[in-house]
Amino acid sequence: MKNLFNVTRLLIVVFSTILFVSCHNRKSNNSSTLTGWNSKDKAAGGFSSNANYKGQQSPPGMVLIEGGSFTMGHVQDDVLFDWNTTPVKQQVRSFYLDESEVTNSEYLFYLEWMEKVFPPNDENYKYIYSSAVPDTLVWRNVLGFNELLTENYLRHPSYANYPVVGVSWIQANQYCKWRSDRVNEKILMDKGVLNPLFERDSLGVQGQNNFSTDTYLENPTLLFEGDSSIYNKGLPSNAKRKKGESKPSKGSFTGRQVKVSDGILSPKFRLPTEAEWEYAAKAIIENREYNNIRGRKKYAWDGKYTRNKTKRAKGDQLANFKQGKGDYSGVPGWSNDGADITQEVKYYAPNAFGLYDMSGNVAEWVADVYRPIIDNDANDFNYFRGNIFTKKMIDADGKVVMIDDVSVEYDTLDNGKIIPKTLPGSIKYIPISKRDAYMRNNYEKAYNIDSEDGDLASTNQYRKDEEELETKPRMYNSPVKPRVIGESGLLMQQYDTKKRTTLISDKSRVYKGGSWKDREYWLDASQRRYLPEYMATNFIGFRCATDRLGAMSSSTKKKAFSSKK
């Protein structure tokens, strides 16, 4: 009996030892297999801080779109015979996309923040708030009575969950940048790194004293006039806390600057590229028939018809669109799409990715500059036209330049509106130089919008340098607006009087998807149209995207071809 007890105890010790070694090996991810140092060891410098990283989390209001290959464009119903959607095979990387368009209520929160942080009555911020306000007059029609919509659609609670319209491409991009900073600001507050900024009396959140992700990552002391009390130093685990004082969250990064390597900050938000938007809208994952893979899937839903087939709602439309001349909603009580103008988001069923209103309701801005054709010679991996490569501006002292309240630069658009180039508190970026691109084989200049389609190298004068030409030749003979500033400081209202052959320019931006104002033809996810980036309409909205980092999918399942230990 005693021997049996000793054997049992020995087995327990052996198994415990094996378990300890196994756990120790699992926890040794901090060790560098190439140097033998432990990256968390203070003696080694304690450089690594991502040991607890558990993968990227879906940002609020977004869904993961797992990437893959698909046929961009279509091979059917080209009734206009413009062939600007010829089929091209493309690979799209995984990314996150808003499950619905940005609503009026979400955009109003943005406007309230802008008005509070950049008061319009302050001369330094005179044009900042107005540059963000949507054009509510897009609802006007010379032969229609829509004046109440100009006064109520944006701000009345009845339309709170309706998609925001009257937003230009430029305004949509500015919203995406603002959202990036607000999301990361909230993350750092939740982690205890930042104290609640809007509850402080010593320093108000105004002008350059607002949180910017780029500025924080570069140098936190540039923010909030270097006030270190903004940043929570945290409490030691054994420190005594006052009554009612919250316990610092375990594992939160307090007492030092959070870095990209910590893995807790969200990547920047942006507009989706045209390839990403079309891929997400088609959602071919729900039907892998040969024709769909080739690009024949038209709508965001499965099938080639727009009417509901279920018994309960048979005959009703599956999206909000114009059904015919003078018919925006169908017969009351039957064959109805539920709206005469826009409809609240998430009213219709989502597609296979979980995205709402990818066909109908409002068309949506995408990031790309418009060109009539995306041919087979175009990049077939994450295609995008519109790159302008930049870098952080460095002053004479070798320090990164931050835009302060008195150095805000403004730009005057072709329609006369004045917008800030960069908001106070942000890092200033400038285009890369030829020296920066010297001897590179993947790019050679900063401005790549018209690359291989209208730039000097694409013309019959490609052998000449730009300095040899009095005017740079243009592939697309679009109007050039005279930019003469009057005594008032505003752009003088003039027009280009020369003969022009097209409206396509480097400021033409793509918008996708049909809207409440469009016929069924435009619901096809392959269709593409364009509008100048500074213009807005009552049928174009937008949604944001951000990059997926690391693995294409969030699934933890190992593939069949994974190596087995």
C-alpha cells in the first residue's frame, strides 16, 4: 500500500513537472529565439510590450470583411455602352467596414465637437466649423417643394437614424480623420492612460489642445501644452487608494506613452477604396456559383430580382430606389420600399457580410479618383488610384512640426468654400521629395493620381522633362477654374471659357451604389459614377473603413494545411 502511495506521488510530481514546463514554454513568447534575451526582462531594456496582445478587435459599428479574389466590374447590362466597368480580376485584403452609412445623429455629434473645440466666433478658427457642415440646400429643386427638408433633414430627431447627405468627398474624409482620433482617445481613457479630458478645469479642450493620434505617437508633450497631468501615471498594485477611487485596470498601459507596438490603438479610419466597396457589396460568399465568381452577381442580396420572395412580404422591394418615373415608393401598402426619399439605416435586411444598404437608399463615396477604365494592366492587388505619398515635416531643429492655433493654413475650393488644410493640434505632412524616392523600384514621386493615365510619362511627350514644357499636357481636358482671390479674401466667381471635352479631372471622385433617386440599373454594385470632390448631393452619403491587421480572418481554427506539432 505504501509503495502504491509512493508511486502515485511520483506520478503526480512527474505530471506537475511536465505541466509546468509546458506552461513555461507557452509563456516564453517574450524570449528572442535569435538572441536568448527575454524581451520583457528589464535588464534587457524591457522593449517589448505586446505580450498580452490578443488580436485586433472589431471597431465600434464595424464588421470584418474577409478578403479574397473577385471579378471587379461586370459583363452584363451595359445599356449605356460606356464600358467603364469592364471586368478585372482583383485581390482585396481583409478590412473592416461600417455596417451602415454614417447617420445624421453621428454626424451631428461630430459637428457639436467641432463647434465646441473650434468656436466659429474665434478668428483663429473662423472657417473650421463651417467647412464641416453639410450642404442642406441640396434638397432644393426649382420645380419641387422640398424646403422643409432643407430645414429639418439634418437636425430634426425624426431623421436621426437616416443617412447623412449633402456631404462632399472632402468632408467625408475629414470625418474619417476625426473619428480616428476620437476612437483612440476613448481607448486611452478606458485604459486609464488619459484622464477624462472634458471634465478638467485647468485646461479646456479647445483649438490645438485636442487629442491627435499622430501627435500623441510622435511626442505626447506636444499635446495640451505639455501638461503632464493629462496623462494618468497609474497606481502601483500595492498602493492604497482613497475611498471611492477606482482600481486601475489590470494590464492597462499607464505611466508611459502607448506605442503602436502595444497593439491597443485603432488603425486610421478612411473611406473604402472602390475595389473594397464593390467586393463588400457583392458578398459572393453567399453564392459560389460559377457565374457569380465571374462577376455576374448584381445586387447586395442573392438573386437577380429586386422583389421579396417571402410569403409575408412578397412583392415588396428589397431596397430603396426609384421604381419608375414619378414612382419613388410604390403603391401604398403593396410593392412598397417604405420610403419616398431616404430611409433609416438597417431598415432592410443585410447582405451576407452583415452590411446594410449596399444597394439603394443612398449612393456612397469611395476613396478613388475616377478614370473611365480600369484595365488588365492595373495593379491587381488592393487596387487604388489616388495615392499622394507624404512625410512628416521636420523643422530646422530636427523636430516634427505641429499645427498650432496661429499657423492654420486654409485652402479655397473651386466652389469658393474655404477649408482648413490641417486642424490645429495635428502633425503637418508634406509631399515626399525626389530624394526620398531616389533609387526606389516601387514609386518615384509623391503625386501618383494620374500615374500611367494622364501624367507626362503617359503622353507622346514622355521624353521631355516637365520643366521643358510651358504647360503640363493633360490626358483629360477638363475645365480649369480661374483662381483669383478678390479684395475680400474670397475666390472671385469666374468660369473657364475655353473649349473643353470632358469633366474628368484629378478631382473627380468615384461614388458607388444606387440611391433613393436612382432606377434599378444603378443598384448593380459594379456600376460607377463620379462627381468633383468638393460637391455634394441629396443622394450621396458615406461609410468608413479601416484596415485589418495580421491574419485575414478572426477565426482561431487552424487550416488543414497547418503544421502539426
